[in-house]
Amino acid sequence: MKNKNLFLIASVCGVALLTSGCSNDPMGIRKNCNQGTYVQQQHKPNKHKHKKQSEPTVFYQTYDSNDVHKVKANMATKSVSGGEADMGFIYFQETDDGLKMNVDLVYLRPGVSYTALVYQCGACNDSTCCDMSPMNIDLPQIKNNQDNRLQETYIIRGLTAAQLNNAKIILTRDGGYKAAWGTLK
């Protein structure tokens, strides 16, 4: 009987030793006793840690002439004193219906038709880098029926503002007389 009790005590101690390998160790790694593998325990986050502030995100975009959705030309004409006189503007903006052309001009002769011609130009500031012949586009005839000011809006299809960027626009009358000019930017 003594051998039986001794065997029982040895068995209990052996089981205790075997199961002690399944307890947590100080590194937070426990042995999975059923499979014989080690598993990293998940630690709860410390409530007293400071949250790291995120850096602001900045996006940069390169400029492309295809990004141009509107252009405007401040129009000028010859003044009586020999310089230039400000006439107003011609403004083009892309819309869902087409390219909208807004005209707001003064000093146009009443009842006279003006033809708008557009000359494609490079990035220089004078007309030396412009094409010698106008672009093949059909802009509407501009005609002032009032005394001093013309405000009119037109829709043009088949043309974009990017195609007009940096171009020179010239209003001619009476068979080619250069009555007004401006640069579309």
C-alpha cells in the first residue's frame, strides 16, 4: 500500500510539473499545452499613454494646360490720345452645355458687326510668337445695338478653354480694321 501511495504522490507531482509549463512566463509568452506551440499574448493598451498626433497630409498637383477651365481677355482699343483705352472683357468658361462666351464691352460702334479672330500664341508677352493666321474657329459676330455697352452671352461647342489659353483675340470690323485686342489668360 505504501508503494501505491507513493506512486499516487509521484503522479500528482508529475502532473503539477507538466502543467506548470502551461502558465504565463514574464515575457508574455505562454505555451499552448494541447499543441506544444508558443503564442504571443495580447497586451491591453496602457490608458496613460499619449496618442501620437498625425502629420498633416499635403497633396501637390502639377499644372497642365488641360486644367484650364476658364480664360479671360481684358480688351483694349486705341484711345483718342494715342494710347490704349480699356474696353471691358471677353470671358470663356467651360460648362456642361459647351464653352460659354461672355462679352462685356464698351466703345463699340452701334449697328456695326465685329468679327472675333483668335491667334494661337506661345508664352511670350508680345505678338512675335503668335501664329500668322487665325485659328479655324467660328466665333459669333458681335454687334452692339445699344449706345455704349454690349453685354451678351454665347455658347460655343467643340472648343475648350485650354485651346484658347495664351491666345490673342482681336475684334475686326469694316473688312479687317483692328478695333480691339486682348490676351486670353
